[in-house]
Amino acid sequence: MQNQRPILIGLILLAFVATLAGSAWAKRGGRDDDRRSGFGQITQGYVIDKRHHHNHYYPRKGYVTERLPSHHRSVRHRDSRYFYSGGVWYRPTGPRYTVIAPPVGVVVPVLPRFYTSVWFGGVPYYYAAGTYYTWYPQERGYRVVEPPAEVEVYEEPNPPAELFVYPKSGQSDELQAKDRYECHRWSVEQTGFDPTRPGGNVSPELNAEKRTDYNRATKACLEARGYSVQ
């Protein structure tokens, strides 16, 4: 029994330290960048989004945090200011920030890192965190839209491989959107694969190969314009 006593004491100390750590994290507001894509510990206030097989964790609407994620964008729409990070939208509420559903019509230059492509009635939509986006060529960005009527739904059989793009020279959001669009168009011309069309606009047996070619061409194009692409 005496030999087991140090082990029991050690376990009690570990449990006490874990409790303090969890309490400290909760007081920080549960930073969004500490819980990327649902990996790691899931805490109160987070839910999994399974619509369209999206399967990522996000904070609930109405969730309040004391600080924004380290990587976020400021977006203005109709004289109001919002913040956007990883598909999650925030509105200032005094010194804190509340997770909200974004206003319909707001435009962002880039999609969330994790999104699901879904087709409704032959039109491509991009889905993440309960929000639908469509490409808005007038502003070279993606507009938040009302949920479409679920008719003739087509979901990509395999989600596209993610390309994470980082500006190396401080490119503005507008320039990033322009460069990504132009590199997308060039890659489509080079490979024949278009991720904005059902199945990439190629036969199912060529989908994986052509998708890889498209990503490789896009990566080369963006790197030539001064971006880091992973």
C-alpha cells in the first residue's frame, strides 16, 4: 500500500493541474484558432456541422468570446463591421465578440479553408458553418446568400484537396482575390479541370488525376506571383 501512495498522489496532482488548465482556457473565451476543424478537445459551445457531409466543428451562434482568432478579417457591410475567420462570423458586442449568422449579401474575397462544394439546380454553392456562398464576379469575391431550395442536389464524391495560400509580400485582399481568380482560370485552361463545375467537368475516372494537375498548376501560378502555397 505504501508503494502505491506516491502513484495516487501523482494522479491527484495531474487531475488538479488539468482542471486549472481547462478553467484558464474557458476564461480566455475559447479561442477559435485553438480548436481548428474540431481536432483536439471539444468544449461546451462547439457543435459539429454534418450538413452536406461537411463534418467540422464550429462555435454555436450566440457564443461569446473575449478575443478574436489570431487570423481574422474585418469586413464592412451596410455601415456595420463584422469579423470573419475560418467560416465563423463575429459581431462586436461591447468589449467582446458574438458568433452570428452573417448578413445576406456580404462579400468576402476568399472562402474558408474548409468548405464543401454543393450544386443546386446546376449552380455551384460553397458551404461552411451553416452559411452558403456563391461566386460574385462583379466584386471578384464570394457573396453570402440565402440557403437554396434543395432540388437536383449534386455533392462532390471526393472533397477537393486544399491549397492554403499565404501572401508573402503583404498583398491586399483585393489583389489576392484577383490573383486567385486569374490563376484559377489559367489552370482550367491548362488542365481542362474546373472545380466550379460538377465533377470538375471531366469523366469520373479522370477526376483524381485532373484535380491533381489543376492544383499543381494553381500552385505554380500563385507562387510565381509571390505567394506561399501549401
